[in-house]
Amino acid sequence: MHAGLFRPWRWTLTAILLVGFASAGAAMLLPDNPYQRWQLLALTSQRRVLWIYQRLHYNPAPIDVAFLGTSRTGAAVNVQRLRADLAAAGRPVNITDLSLPENGRDLHWVIAQQLLAAKPPKLLIIGVIEQPSRFGHPGFKYLAPAADVVDPGYLGNLNYPTNLIYLPYRQMYLAAASVFPGTFGLAPAYDPRHPATDDATMLWKSTKVRTRKWLDDGARVYRRGISPPRFGPRFANEEFGDERAYIGKIVALARQHRVRVAFLFLPYYSGPSLLQERTYYERYGRVLDASFVATHDRWYYNLAHVNDRGSAIITDWLAPRIEALLPAD
């Protein structure tokens, strides 16, 4: 009798779970407006994504060289100076920096798909660091198409559960925003009278110079927080799956569009010249190694980012290397 009393509750709980999963699955299938989706991070540190989307889809200027990476890349490359350097060398090109704060190749994959579909460049330069992150980008679940969120991408994706759980809510939110855009503050279409601002200068450009002691103290703390590879080369595709899986996808898509790929290594202050994934990257393109900057404290404004002086030095060093990688006109 005791078991019989609780049997209906088991059926009820099972029914509730089935209805919940079915509803979540149905919500994932709701269509969305990509332009509204790319506005979801407009009030966060990732707000530059809206400018990126507008640059790729609504700015008619072509892109010859594109940079894709984290804020280290954004801080290190002075696009205007690089453009002038190449023009002076007889190679006038359009250069665009698509870098964003924080690590995560999954989001770079989302951006690369937009870039290669809308404005495939001649050269794509991907910023890399001494050891890649084991995690994806926190912005991925907001911007990625639903199909990319549902696909874990690789075995051992630690972000996958939270990304997938968030997806039904996101799709319902975007579905409602498509009907009531004013209520949700998401514009349904691009308005050329109010373009997004490229605030890269506000995000990571600085003239500040730190003392060597301040940088050395920060470097010691940073190194203590780095966890070296735990499972060896045999399981690198799983441990560093975010880097390897999505870099592989980006390069494969770039090759379909006949886009050359290179990698720019930018160390933190006093960081190692050894690039953990160098052999992996060299399968796909040349590694431009800027590790020479790591010993120059006057070129950094914080541990991971160079200041304007460091940026100028890296940019001038980079220009002839980019010129050599560009295909002949």
C-alpha cells in the first residue's frame, strides 16, 4: 500500500520532466533575428560585437587583413599605424581588428563565420597566447546560432551544459523581441543614422607605463595561477578542445574561401617565449612570434597588455611580415 501511494507521484514527476524537456526543445527551435541576437551583449564588456556585426554586414568597405583574438591582440596592433606602414611599402590595404576581451575560441568561430561569409579577407591573423584556455567564451551562448550552441563542438566541453540550458530562454526572449522590439530594447534592423561605435581605444589602448616591480609582482601571481597540461599530448584535443576544435574549424572554413591564415603570438610581461600549441598552429599557417616584447617593462601598461609604445613597436615589426604573407595583387 505504501508503494502504491507513491507510484502516481513517480508518473507525475516523469510527465513533468518530459513536458519540460519537450518545451525546452521546442523553444530551442524558435527562429530569431540575428541582428537582435548580436545586440544582447551591447551593455557588457563585449559590446564591441555589435560594431563587428555592422562592420561585416553594413559597411561596404572590403577587408584585406583581419585580426581575430583577445584584448592582447587588440592592444598590440595599431590598425591605423599598420595601414600607414603597409601603404608606405606600396601595399594599401583595408585592415580590421575583430578582437574581443576574454578568451574563448568558440566565439571567435562565430565571428569567423560571419567574416568569411560576408567579407572574406586575403589574410586572417589569429592572436594566440602561451597556453590556451580550457574554457569557451562567456559570450558564446548569447551570440552563437542555436545550431552551434546545440553542437558541443568537442568531447569534454565544460561550457556545454550552461550554454545549452540558457538556449531555450534566449530563443524565447528573442522571439518576443522580434514581436515587441521596443519593449526589449533590441532594434529589429540596422539604422545607419545610429551606428555602433568602435570603442577599441576605450577598451584596451593606453599610454600608461608601469614600474617593473608592479609588473614583476603581477607576473608572479599570474604564473601561480597557470595550470600546466594535465593529461599529456595524447589527450590535448580534449583538455584544450576549445582551442583545437574551433581553430580547426576556422582554418577549414578559411581555406574554403581561399583565405590565408597566420598566428600572432603575444606574451604577457616576462612570459615564456615557448608557445605551447606552436606545433599545432604551424599545421595551418605561419606563427609570427612577438615574444621579444616580454622583457621590456616600459612597453606594458598591465601584465597582459602592451601600451601605446609597445603597440607601435609591435605594429612596425609586424608590417613587413604581413606584407610578405599577402598574395600578390
